[in-house]
Amino acid sequence: MGISVSITDFGAKCDGTVQTDKIQSAIDYCYLQGGGEVMVPEGIFVTGGLRIRSDVTLHLMEGACIKGTRNPLDYFGYLKDELQPLDPNEVFSGRWKRASERTREDFGFITKSGSRWNNALIRAIHAQNVAIIGEKNSCIDGSNCYDSSGEEYYRGPHAISMHFCENIILKGYTVKDSSNWAHNINSGKNILMDKVKVKAGHDGAHFTLCDNIKVSDCEFYTGDDCIAGFSNLNVYVSGCMLNSACSALRFGGTNVLIEKCRMYGPCKYLFRGSLTLEEKIEGSDPVLAGHRNNMLSAFTYYADFSVPIAHDPQNITIKDCKIENADRFLHYNFSGNEPWQKGSPLLNIRFENIKASGISMPLTAYGDKDTKVSVEFKNVDFSFREGYEETSFMHLCFYKKVIINNVTITNAKSNPLIKTWSDGDIEIENLKCDVPEESLIKRATEDFKCLAI
């Protein structure tokens, strides 16, 4: 079990001053004793970047809050870590660049653990058996730290960032106002996230190059994507609340099952990219009025080209879920005009036992001309948002097979219901809709156009 220490044993106080060194001392002591538990008692403890280590559990007691400073320079402590010095090859001094400006070398800001972009309130690097456990009303507060050198020239550190870690447990706490992603987990294995809540900020949980992920009974109310990531293997998401101002799921992987989730919009919180520069610098959350908070998509495919994708993305299943007021049901667009969908194409995706209402745009399945996608819908109840009845249900291109089995579509008056830009097999059995059979499918003559997300 290891030892148990409190951060107050090392002088940490709730007096509004920065407590980074004192909290880090408690973590380091616990690690040097062979591991154990570092207790954070009730109260607000202000800190810069912390690094948890192998066999250490950071335990937030009832009412405990770790609150990040609003100075982005307070998150570079790992670069001077004498206990576990960072490999110089892992240090990246380059800055974030827009997708249109990047080369392969520029992606070090993502792949290198020692980059400004990967800074976080809580970090773990090359660690095993690490955990962050929270009791009732415990909180990790990112303070919306503004960083003019960060992503999109305003985002600060993530709340939690883990690189090359195994056996990770994240449970019971709330992350609020994360300056970038609430959870940035890269090249991890055996990850359990349970009963975690995320409020505002950016992505709720973002996984890259991770194996064996389980996310259960979590609540994400996020200004950006709820659950995101790509090049992941063996993923299970269950019983989650996904309320997003972008996509409930912006995801790519192999062997992915999402079930028993509610995905709905509009989001309780705004998309922070819609703020003015002054609002971003100030860091507070203004009222929703005048800012974007609509939910763009229930599922957007994600396959970046920043890292190699080891497994062919396939076997993605979304079942027993409820979707409400998403602009789009499915957004897969491998046409080349979206930077986040230029890696490996998707082989197949399946939707089963889905009730989707309030949709305003066609679902899009645009595959690769050499790797055509297959899409299946089974037991789906789908309805369009009022005022969007003339919208097609589906836009297809470079598809191998589409199966529509026991699907009901209401508020659909479009002609055609399904528009295609290429040949492929479409199997329809027990489709209920108001569109006459002769108007179901039509080959498009105009150029394909898809609104990027």
C-alpha cells in the first residue's frame, strides 16, 4: 500500500500564495519511499505545474481544490527536475503552429513530452501505477490561464497531461476551466477514467496512441470536444453524459465501443474560441449570449497525420445512445479539405439502438477512394430539427456498403433522402420515412461540398 502523507506536512497552505514547491516535495517524498498516497485536504491550494510519479496516488479529499496560477511560466518545473530528469530528446522548444503552416517536424509540440504545449497543472511522464482520486466536491481548477504563445495564441496548460504512462486511474474529481484540454493522455496503456466531471474549458478527455481505455459514468460539459483522440486501440466508453460545443465524440481508433451515453446540445458552456481577445486574457467566463455553444456533431471521425497510426481504424460501434440537438449525426470526411481527417481512413462504423432528434445537417460518410468505408444503421430513430426538413439524410462518397435496417426518419421531406457521389452498395430493409421510394437515392452531379468541423 505504501505510505500516506499530507501536503500540509510539507508546509502547503491555503493562503492564496503559490504552493508548487511544497506540494511537489510531498509527491517526491512519497515516491522516494516506494510510493503511496499524497493527501490534499479541504481548501484551495494555488500551484503551478506539478509532476506525479510512479506508484503515487494524488488523493483529493472532500472539498479539496488544486487551483492553477494564471502565469503560464509557472508550468515548466519538469525541465529542472533533478529527481527524474527529462531526456533531452524529449524537450521541444518550438511553438504551436496552425495546421496550414505545419510540417512533420513541427508536430514535436504534440509528440515531445517536454514541450510548452504539453504543459499541465498535473503531469506524469514515463510513470506506472499513477492515480488521481477525488472525493465529494474535489476540484482541479485550471483558472483559464492565458498564454499568448500557446495553442491558437491564447490557450494555456492542460489540467492533466500524461506521456508514456501505464496503469492510470482517474476517478471522482471535477476539472473546471481547464486552460486547454482537461485530460491530455499520449502513448498510455491501461487507462481507467471513472466518475470524472469536466466543466467548461476545452476537450474533456483526449487520448492519442493509447491502448486499453475505459471511460465510465463521466460527465463532460465542454466548450470543445467531450471525448477526442486518434490512433487508439481497445476503447470502451459507457454511461457518460456528453454535452459539447463542438463534437460529443471526435475520435478514431480500432475496436471502439461507445454505449449507453447521452449526447446533447446546446452546450452549457461556450466555445472559448468565440471569445474576444480581451475576454481570453481576462479568463472569466462571460455570459453565453453572443458566443457560440451549439453542438456541431455527435460523432466526428479523427485521424491526424501528426503521428503514425499503427492499426487500421475500424470496428467502431455506437449503441444504445441518445442524441439530441447535434447539428450533425455523423461527420466522416476524408476528401482532404479537413486537416484532422488526413491520416488513415476509416474502414467501418456501426450505429445500433440510437434515438437521434433535432439534427440539422446531413450525416456525411466520405471515404478514401482506395479504402472505402462501410456504415451500418440498425434500430435507429432519427428526426430532423424543425426548419431543416428539406435536408438530405445522408451524403455518401467512396463507400463500400451502407446498411439501413429498421430505421425511422421523421420530419424528412428532402429529395433525395440519400445523395451519393460514387457507386457502392446500399441495402435498405424496413425503412420508415415520408420520402417516396423513387426519391430515396440519387447520384449527385455537382461537386461534393462538406462544411468542415
